[in-house]
Amino acid sequence: MLNPEHSLIPYQVSAVPEGPWLVFAPHADDETYGMGGSLLKASDEGVATHLVVLTDGALGGDSENLTDIRKKEVQRAADVLGIASVQCWDEPDRGLNQSEKLLSKVVHTIEDLKPASVFFPGPLEIHPDHRAAAQLIWAALQSMANADKPRAYAYEISVQNPVNIFIDITSQRECKEQAMAAYASQNSENNYEELVLSLDKGRTFSLPTEVSHAEGFYHFSEADLGLSLREVTHRIIDLYF
């Protein structure tokens, strides 16, 4: 017998994870496209949220001074989303690598901000920087003592990833659209706003009818963090077989 649907996907929405939050985004816009509605919901509930943009986003278009443009865009989006602090680290776009220096920087940032929950892209994302970010943050969390380790959550950006919680963003959808509109440099490259809302809509397939849009996350257990991200991902996929 194959596993039933409810072992693969949630059939109810969840409360927002414990705060404060620290979100690691490979590029300026990933935080908004991927989990903008949840960031809005967290802000509405008094949860402090912080953002680290890992790369300079220099390859995200042909505009002059694109890195400066994207830094201004992320600040505008952060204002809409109620994000308390934004850091831009300027790692090379499409060149995000797990160096000891960068790994140490991630750990120190987590230690300084003391988030209860850390968010990073899902392991099955398409863009190599998205996957590199997931592995980087995973390695940083693994290197920390259990007493200091925040809860680990993966979020979806461009494609569906394994999820075990959904956050209802029905009430936040319009405001998420406003935040996405801040990324004019990226939205001119593709119809990202429409694609993102389609992903959010598609995530309601197993949810009650009153949920019009939802964002999916995978909450990893403490035991998961004792394994490699590759091992954990394979264990999740094995549930389908």
C-alpha cells in the first residue's frame, strides 16, 4: 500500500512559526515571492522579522547599476512587508559558494539576531543559488550547539518543494502584490507576479475552500539536522514510493 495523501501534504493551515524570524534570500525578491504573505502575517501578529540577501543579483537583468537598483527595491519591499532589518551581503550572483568565511558569517548573524525560526529556500529549487543557499544555511545550523539552534524552515520560491505546513495568506494577498510590485527590475524580465500567485493558489488544493492562497514550508526536526540535507530530502521523496 502506498502512503495516503495526508502523509505527503497538509490538509489544514498552521499558525505562523515562533518569532523572531530570520529569512535568508539568495536574491533580492526571493523573500517576497517565496514567503511575502507569511512575512506580512508575522508582522501583523507582532513577530519581528529580519532579512539577509545573500547575492548582489547582478545577473538579474540588463539595467545599468542593477545591484544598486535591487538594493533599493528590497528596501521598498521590506517596508511593505514590515521587515525590521535588511542586510545585503553582495556575494556573486550565480556564484554562491559555501566558503568557511561565509559559513562563519551566517553563524554569527544567527547568534547576533537570536531568531527562533530561520528560513531558507527549499532543496528542490531550480536556480543553483537557491539550492546553494539551502545547503549553506543547513551547514551553518548543523555547526551550532543544540541549545542555540533555531527552528529550521524551507520555503518555496519558483517551484513546489516538499512541505509539511501551509500558512493561509488569503488576507495578505493584496499586500503581497504591492510588495512584489517593488521589484520592477525583475518583473520586467518575466511575469513573476502572476507565476507566484499561481503557485500560491495551487497550494490550496488540499486546503479548505475559504483559503484562496497559501504559502508552503517544510519544518525540519532537530533529528533532521543530524543528517545531510541530501539524506533528509531523499527520505521525504521516499515517502511517495
